[in-house]
Amino acid sequence: MKYGLLGGKLAHSLSPAIHKLFFAYTGIKGDYQLLETPAEALPAMLSRMQGAYQGCNVTIPHKVAVMPLLDKISAEAEAIGAVNTIYFHQGRLEGHNTDYFGFAKMLDFNNIAAVGKTAAVLGSGGAARAVVKYFTDIKVGRLYLVTRNPQQVDEHFYKIAPDLQVIDYQQLEAVRGEVLVNCTPVGMYPHTDSCPVKTEVIAGFNSAVDLIYNPSQTLFLQEAARQGKKAVNGLFMLVAQAVAAQEIWQQQEYESQLIKRIMTELEQSL
Ligand code: NAP
């Protein structure tokens, strides 16, 4: 079976390595290819793939542009406003967003329970949309979106979470809660000496989650660990969103231990 990743520049993608490990562990005979595609070639590429491919992932810059080209969009992808997985199913193109499921599986695996509690999300980009949608769906008690410009936050966030409290980094200093999630690129390689928040902010939360996986321990996570907090990086989510895509393509569920095994092997190659 053929699978692939549709995107702009893909040279540094870890997806082929993750899916290769998935195929090795499950015994599925699959092939996962990088399909660099310019925006204007997207419709023709999707038509060519139909029949030949079982499914594909979608990344920057096509996650939104691909949506009008699909026959069906899942509820979470519709709400988030982005598709990262396509299933070629019975002649139809179905769009999904597995970042949402990857984030859910990561919290679950690490025993971070946010139902009825306070969560704060840093950054207002695409990743934050999936995280805000998940926290809204599980019914956190209070949900903060932290942005440098509260006045300019995308209206779409209020559609996802009507009770969302949009605040700036100074206002965050007074917030106490269960989980603080970094959905900004601050601290990512090569800018590893940056942290998105002051150390006092981390002190107000029980758990710190960073969607960044390179480096594995950002300054944000190092500080959280130093303070004795639960500190989780984004590698589990990255692998989990890939396995969630495979669950859609294979129409089968896989245990979190499989994600963990793939993650451990991947960590050694990073
Ligand atoms: P993005 O759209 O480029 O940025 C997200 C938000 O971060 C921006 O909208 C901005 O929000 C804030 N931001 C950007 N630069 C900043 C700076 N210098 N200082 C403070 N805030 C800044 O990124 P994304 O696609 O949402 O991804 C965010 C991060 O998550 C990336 O590191 C990405 O690699 C990671 N990610 C990981 C996974 C995974 O599976 N582990 C999945 C998706 C994304 P404001 O303007 O509102 O402040």
C-alpha cells in the first residue's frame, strides 16, 4: 500500500522514518513517500494519487488550501480549520486532523488529566487550534490562550472555544492551573537558549507540555523539571499523530505502547 506526505519543502521531515517503523512493527507492507508539491499542482496531485494511494498526510503550506478539494471533512478538522491527513476511501477524499488525536494520546499516556481544571496554551498558530479544540471537547474548567497580541487573535479561536480567555504574557503571571502547553516555536533548535515564559509562570502549573521535540528538553521543560513538575516533550505527539493517521488508513486501533516503541527508537536517531 502506498502512503505519503504532501507539502512544500519536506527534506527534514521525520514522517518517513516514523511510518517505516510503524510498518516494521505491525508487519504491514507499506511504502511512505515524500511528495513535494507546489500549491498550483495540488489538485492534479490529489487526482493522480486517487486509486494509487491509500492515504496521505498534509503539511505546510497545504493544510488549509486542501480543504475545498475534499469530499468529506471530519468534525475535528472542520472545527480546527485544517486537515493533516487524507484517506482515499471508496473513491472519495476524506480529510482529518490527527494533531488533535496525537495531543490527546500524549496527555493520556502521561497521565495529565485536565477535565474541569485550568489549562493555558501559549501561541495562537495552527498547533494551538488543535490543542484548544481538544481542551474544549474534554471540558477543561478554564482555558487561557496566551498571545503577544490579544487584540489580533484569529476569530476562529472563539468559534472553537466560545469561553476562551485570551490574555497576554503579563496577565499569565497571575494564572495558576493544571497544565501549561507551549504551542510556540520558542526554544526550538537552533534557538535553544530561549524560553517562552518566565520561570515564575511555570511555578503556577503542575505540568508543562512542549510541542517542540528538538531539542528533547527545551529550556521550558528543563525549568519545569527543575521545579519538580511533570515535563513532557512533543515527540510522543508527533509519533501519535502518525499512528492516528494509520488508524484511519488501516481502519484499526493501535495501543499506546506501539507509539512508545516507535518513539524510543526514533529518539536514538535524533
Ligand atoms: P506557528 O504557527 O509558526 O507559531 C505558533 C505561534 O507561536 C504564533 O502564532 C505566535 O503566536 C507564537 N510565536 C511565534 N514566534 C514567537 C516568538 N518569537 N515569541 C513568542 N511567540 C511566538 O507554529 P505552529 O505550526 O502552530 O507550531 C507551533 C510549534 O509546535 C512548533 O514548534 C512546531 O514544530 C510544534 N508542533 C509540534 C507538533 C508535534 O506533533 N509535536 C505538531 C504541530 C506543531 P502569537 O502571535 O499569538 O504570540
